[in-house]
Amino acid sequence: MGDILMELNENGRGAFFMNDGGQRVAEMVFSIAGNNLTVYHTEVSETLKGKGVSGRLLETMVNYVRSNGLKVIPLCPYVNLQFRRHAEQYKDIWNKDWHA
């Protein structure tokens, strides 16, 4: 299984992703504005479902956020569910006040 890579453009839009044979097979789409990283969407190809790839994307994103002093706005249903299920694990980076 491939490495999780990151791309980020000058407008603060990016993705954590995995390629296989030049094809993008998994990605977590996000943007960064101020101190917030907003996760919009996570998608994994059918061939990789059930192999822990979504979890690896999540772990990579969380490590990036923590190492850069950011907070997460989990708009992505997958990330939101993981943050709710494991609230204690993510409480230091979960921006629960973003909608205020």
C-alpha cells in the first residue's frame, strides 16, 4: 500500500491522498484558513475499502494539524463521525465553536 502524501496550493486548498500506479485511489479534501483546517470529503476507491486507508488518512491529517497548531472543522461525515466516537482522543484539535 502506498504512502499518504499531501498537496496544498497557495489558496489554502489541498488534500491528503494516496496514488497507485499514477491513479489517485484515496483522498481527504481540506482547506486551511487562519488556524482552522476544514475537512470536506474523504473518499477511498472500492479496491481499498476495508483496508484501513480512511484511518490512515485521518491519522495523517491529525498529525499534521497537531504539528502545525491548527484546529479541525470536521464537515466530512467520516471525520465528523470519528471525532464524535472518539471525542476524548481529538478534543485538543476539534474546533466545536466554528459555527458561532
